[in-house]
Amino acid sequence: EAQVTQNPRYLITVTGKKLTVTCSQNMNHEYMSWYRQDPGLGLRQIYYSMNVEVTDKGDVPEGYKVSRKEKRNFPLILESPSPNQTSLYFCASSRTGYNYGYTFGSGTRLTVV
Amino acid sequence: KQEVTQIPAALSVPEGENLVLNCSFTDSAIYNLQWFRQDPGKGLTSLLLIQSSQREQTSGRLNASLDKSSGRSTLYIAASQPGDSATYLCAVPMEYGNKLVFGAGTILRVKS
């Protein structure tokens, strides 16, 4: 089944403790991206990657890091999480070009206390 | 700057009704428009993708139309069911960064 897989689905952590949210897609998509969703603010792009070793900032990149060493994986790294990073996170992937839609993962609910 | 607006913000209908959700966008130079469904606290499920050259797309009881010149898309749901209750989001891609610009969504409740 074609899908984007995120792990973990739920995570509660403490301020300052480094964490990684993994994202993997099995559709051979070139493009991958991370979004966060917050009440009243909607979905906002954090980082995106057009292909392996090519990443760039989205609208809200502060406090996050990403890497794209393999085509299928695009982990989101929070080096020192803070409570304002409590959110619902989504990974998405797509083929390059504008004729293709996006496939989203099931989401990761992160709580930073 | 592309802005996407969805009307209504919330909708409650009895089971069996046909309904229309609206999506408007400010920059008509779009490549495509995608409709998603989101259940509470869950992921986004793609419903329909309409290319800029298309007028409509259909999938089962869902029909999405696109009018680029007026900056509008509608999602038509026929014979609504309680299982259709969810938030419906429309989104268009930006050229830079392939970012999707989302509307705020329409929260749909179908009462049995």
C-alpha cells in the first residue's frame, strides 16, 4: 500500500530533551515536507526537501532540523524542544511537478512539558 | 500572496442531504487544487485532485468542481452519511517550495 509512515504517533517529552520524528514513504517521491497544525493557525510548513540532500526552510523552521540522506526518509529533529512546539505534526510527500497531489502521514501528536 | 478561504466554517445537516462546501483562492494562477478530509486528531486523507485544466473530478459520492477564472472550487457531497462527519480542507500548491496553502477548513457534522 502506498503510504507515508510517521513514528511515533504520540509523544510526550520534557523541555530540552532532543527527539526525532521519523517519516518514510514508499512511493519513490522526490518531494517531502513537514507541516505543523495548530488551532486557529491551520497548517504551516516547517521544512521541505526537493530531493536527496536538498532541503530548505518553510514558514516556521525555527527550532527544527531535517535531513534527507535517503529518498524515502525525511526525519524531523527537535534538538531542544520547548512547550511552544507542542503541536500535531504531519509529513507529506509528492512527485516533483505540479500535476501531482500530496500524500500525508497519519500525524504525530507531540506534547512538550 | 495566495490566500485560501473556506465557507462555511461549520455545517450541520441531517443524514441524506446533498451538500456543498466552498473554497475560494485569491490568485487564479494555480496548478491544481486538492481536497482533503481530516478526522479529529488524525491525518489528512486526499479526496480529490483537480488539475488547472480540468473543470471537475468525481469519486463516488464526491464531486469537486474548479473555476479558475473566478477563483473558486466546490466540493459536492451527495446523500450525506454520518461517516462523512469530518473537517474538509482545500489546498493549492505554491510555486516556491511546493508549499501547500490550506484553507481553514469546513467542519461537517452529519446527524443520523
